[in-house]
Amino acid sequence: MNGVMKWGTYGYLQFSNPYGAGEIPKVSSRRKADSVAGVAPHAGYVYSGPIASHLYKTIAEDGFPETFVLIGPKHRPMRFQGAAVMAKGGWETPLGTCKIDQSLARMLVEQSQTTGSECIEESQHAHDDEHSLEVQLPFLQFLGGSDSFKIVPLVISSPKYSVCEKVGITIAETIQESGRDVFLLASTDFTHYGQFHFGYAPVGNGPIDKVAQWVRDTDADLIEKIEKLDGKALLNTVLTKRRTMCGASAVTTTLVAAKKLGAVKGNLLKYATSYDVRGSPGAIVGYAAVAIQR
């Protein structure tokens, strides 16, 4: 089975899964732009794909923008100030190549330099061996085709709110000055629970129902802060309570930018854990799809 046919099957399965969004949506020909941004997971498709499909259904029904600015965590250690953007070329998947919006990407770097914040740099190397953004692309290609949008990929790993704030403001101001029709897409998984896989088991290793409920309750607290667009409280909670949400900085940055672009609320579309979807008790990871709306 070739890559296109395989992902066609995968795409159908994400939406039709009991935890998925249902029927595969058509991309609206009329751009409504009700949502400014969204949050989607980035685990293996068999685990988090059905949950992610809820955000992509919303994006399709809202109509595709000109460009998706993708904001994700840098999982592997690498030193750079603020965020790193890939500013030229394209990203290839089995469904085709997604072109980078080179002019907008370079404007981000220039805006960072002009304002003196120096919070966004250009780096292709920063995106090596990082999966959090690339796993989003087949959903967009499956629904709209590779030629229907461009991307600007950024990764951020700083745990400091002041850095996330600078990056978020820079992104928003650049978008406003560019006049581009842009959707901000933040990539994160939520609680990673399991002693063997993650070295993290605050309430022990069982019984599994107790553990799963603790994960759901913990993630509900984080999601509530996202719905309130309170990135500062989100990041503070993750740091002070030692939560294992991998993309907290990416989501915080996105919330800062989205608010400056007119967002007023977040709307949880779907939440589930890997245990809910696959019944795997050895490790539990939480996933959420959230729309950030005007």
C-alpha cells in the first residue's frame, strides 16, 4: 500500500474511531475565521489521532487560512533563545510537500530583531528529530491537499513565561503587520504517567482506574486554564506542580498571540487518554483538542 492510500485509510480511521469527530468534514469554501488558534496532540495516530480529528473538523468547517503557524515543543535538549523557526523550503509527508511561507517566517525573525526582543531565530537544525509539528501535517493534507495552505514551523522549549510572552507578542504583531490570514496551531500532549516509561507516578502504579482518574483530573485543571486563555497560570502550574505536559511553553506562547489577535475564549472539543483509546495500562498519556475562538 503506498503512502497516500495508507494515510487515506489512517485519516478515515481517525475520524470514524469511537473517540473521533465522526464523518470526514469538507473544507468550507467560505472562510469564517471563527477560531484564531487551536491545540492538538502529537502522539502516535492510533492513540491521539481520534482526539486530534475534532480540532481538524473545526478547522475544516471554519475554512482553511492562507498559512498555519505551527508552534510546538523541542523535546530534545538544544540551546536557543526563545523560539526557532524554519524559514525556507518545505516539509514532505507521504501526502506531498507543505511549502513554508518564507516571507512570513522571515518577517518573524526581522520583527524579533527590530523590536530588540531577539526571541525568534532562524534554524533548520532546531527542527531535526522533532515530531510534534510534522504529525499535524497529514491531517491538513488529507482534508485540503498540500497546495491549499502554507506553514511556518516554530519550536520553543523555554519554561519562562517572559520568553513565551515575547515570542507570542512577536508572532501576533508580525501577523497583524503582514495582513496574512493565519491560524495558530499549538502541539502538545498532556500528562505522561507511568514509572517505567516516564519516571512519573505521583499516585502510585495502581489500581489503574484510580491512576486514570488522577490523570483526567490533573489534565482538566490544565485545560480549564487554556479555556480561560491564562497562559501564565498554565505554565506556572506545570512548573510548580511538576506536571508532565510537554508543550506547555508552546501552548502558552500560542495563547499570548491568540489573545492579541482577538481571541476571547477556549473551547474544549474532546479529551481522552491513551488508556481510554487503546486500553494500555502500562503508561497513560492525556490528549486534548481545543479551539481558541474570537
